[in-house]
Amino acid sequence: MAAITAALVKELREKTGAGMMDCKKALNESNGEIEGAVDWLRTKGLAAAAKKSGRTAAEGLVAVASEDKKAAMVEVNAETDFVARNEAFQSFVESVAQVALKVGDDLEAIKAATLASGRTVADELTHLIATIGENMSLRRARVFTVPSGVVATYVHGALRPGVGKIGVLAALEAPSASDAITQLGRQIGMHVAATRPSALDVTSLDQAEVERERAVLIDQAKDSGKPEAIIEKMVEGRIRKFYEEVVLLEQVWVHDGESRVKKVLEKAGVTLVGFDRFQLGEGIEKEADDFAAEVAKVSGV
């Protein structure tokens, strides 16, 4: 039996919002395995669906850049939100997005690229760290290219054009890059920013995620006491509902509340070949700030 530490209980509470005793029991039931404990809590109705990739837990900025049939998106992290408001930092993140547009989304290639300052991206980042006094890092990048059509960009909560807290790329293959297609791509970006889909279509959904969901649904259905044949139908119906929640093409279009995304695309005569969504700090655990302790430390108390 794994040792159930206070740190494990705290982590599970933060992840699910369940009570301390329920978290402890769930960890005992799962032999200390966090994801198993989450599933146990969900089965018992003690935790909300835990499919989120993570709470925003780090600062910095997301930026997008685009040109004909191509677009790039990057995330650069810093320790505090004060840095995100710094014009030098904002300009740097914009520059990194432009670099990604040229060299692709390999982080090492981006870091090795030379900026207008004559320094590489890596050296410029080091220079900013020394100048501003905070640790920073280039976390991730994504680039899409289409042979015909557009790669639309959308930034939610923009601090300046193309720079903000949430960014989305949507790659649309179409006969042309008309204004209507560009507008549709932007609408898709807004939809993705709001709904956080896990996959483009059912076939590209992580099957481990599907099987995990199915296992939870089976356990929940068994608690109803219904016959096995009924339970199987219940689970399949709920799996379809699960697809409608996490698969982009199966989701209800947020702009009308009725159509499926796939039907909107079919009507427009375009194919969505890829998308990505960066939310600042998503999945990064950040230590809780103790402001009083920081003040005391600076004051020498």
C-alpha cells in the first residue's frame, strides 16, 4: 500500500475540489495513484469531470503571427504578470512568433535564430532576464501551413494585436483565401478558445482518454442497478455525449447554439485540417505566492 501523504491529498483536492476525507479515501482506493483517485471520485459523484488540461498557473504571453497560407503561435513564460505588461517583453514575444513563422515550431531552431538586435532568440531571452530580473522561458510553439486556404488566428484578451493570454490557430483548406473563409477561420478560433476541444475528430481523440471515460461511465451505470444490456446502451449514449463535449467537429457551434461544427464547415465548402489552442500557463504548477513573507524577506524582518 502506497503512503498517502498530505501533499498527495492536497494535490487531489486542488485538482477535483473534493473534501479532504473523500480525497484521502479515494487515494487509499487507488493505492496513491492520482488519476485513479480522480476517477474514483468522479464515479462516486464527488468530483466534476476532470478533463481539463490544467489551470492557468504561470505568467507571460501567447503571440501569433501569420502570412499567406501559414501561421505560427508561441508561448513565452515569465514569473509575474508585471512582465507581461512590459513593452520590451511584449515586443520580444512578437519577434519570437515571427521567427517561428520562418523557421518552424522546433524550439531549438527558434532559439538559434537571429533577431534584429543581432542576438539569437536564446541570447535575447537571457538579456531580458538580466534586464528585467525575472526568470523566463520559451515554452512551446506551433506552426500550420495549408496548400490552399487560410490558417486563421485568434487571440483572446489581447494586450496588443496578436498578443494575449489565449491563442488559437485554425488551418482551413479551401479553394481560395476569401474574406468569408478568413472570417470563418476567426469564428472557429473564437469557438475553440471558448470550448477547449481535445481533438479535431473522433479518430484523432486519444483512445486511452476514451477508454478511461468509458470505465468511469460503466462504474456509474452499474450503480443504477439496471440490466447489463441497458447499461451497455446507457454507456454508449454517454460516450456519444462525451464526443460532443471534447471533439471539435462534433461540438455545437457556439455562434448559433444549434449547428454542429462539421455541418458549418460542410456548408461553407471548407475542410478544417488542424487546430491548436495555447492558454497561458496551462498545465504548469505554480507555487502559491506569500506576499507577507516576500515583504518580510525584503525588509530583513
